[in-house]
Amino acid sequence: MTFLPRLAACLVAASAAAVPAGAQSDAPTQIGQFAGWTAYTIPDGKRATCYALATPAKADDSVPRGKPNLMVTHRPSEKTFNVVSLDLGLDLPLNGAADVTIGKTDFSFFTKDHSAWSRDADADKAAVTAMVQGNTLVIKAKSAKGKALTDSYSLSGFSDALAAIDKACKYKR
């Protein structure tokens, strides 16, 4: 899958997470809370977009920035599933590198705007598999100004949140 559809899928879900419940008819609906993970759906044409969202268990507070988060998104209307993205809450270099470690497995993500993305659908699938099996996800990246950042996410509850979005978006593993 190309970069733009992946970016669009995650931007819709990320922006939807910021909309207060009840603010509009296409606001996200929370479908479950699982430890540090929350699962949501949001209308997207004929089919809903589904996503699981977490905030860092340990966020790097060495520079001021927005609230970071980790998200896995299913967008059936575009046939995209398991899209992994991390919003670091500050400007990142275009096509910069972000190192993601899930358990003992390392992944190379790329950066654009505030987010880090896996390279393609196969890398997304591998990252989600590692997330199901792992306990933590750690991301290391540099801001557009060269400041090194490290955030750590707990994966406790991720498997249940993933199962909830799989069910809501009718995705079969």
C-alpha cells in the first residue's frame, strides 16, 4: 500500500480520537477499555473505521510537545488493516528514521509530520503480531530539530483491544 492511503487512514482515526463524544454524529464511539488501550469505531461511509489507541506508559518529557499516542487502525472501506502509527506530538523530519522495538524484535519506521509509520502492510502485520506477543513497545526517534526522544508503551490489554476492533470491523485473522 502506498504512503498516502496509510496516512489518510491514521489521520482520520487520530483526529476522530480528539473529538468529544456527542459533539457530532460522526464522532468516535468507544467500544471497550482494555488496560491502557481503548478501542473505537467511527463512521466511514458504508463501513466503520476501527482503531485501538494507547498513550505511553513512560513518555519522554525532555521537550515540550503534544500528547503522544500509539494506534492500530482498520479501515475496511480502503481495505487497510493493522496500520501501526505513533504520534510523537512534535515535528519530525520528512522520511526520517524511527526505531521501534517490540519485545526483542526491532522495526524501522519512517517519519512524517508528527508521526512514525511502518514501511508497508507486511511490516504492519509483523509489528501487530509482535505487539500481541510482547509486553512493551519502545520508540526512539529524533525531532525535526534533532532532539532524541524515547517513549515506552505497555502492551497489556492490546490483544483484547485488537480483538474488539477486529470484531467491530469484521476483520478475520
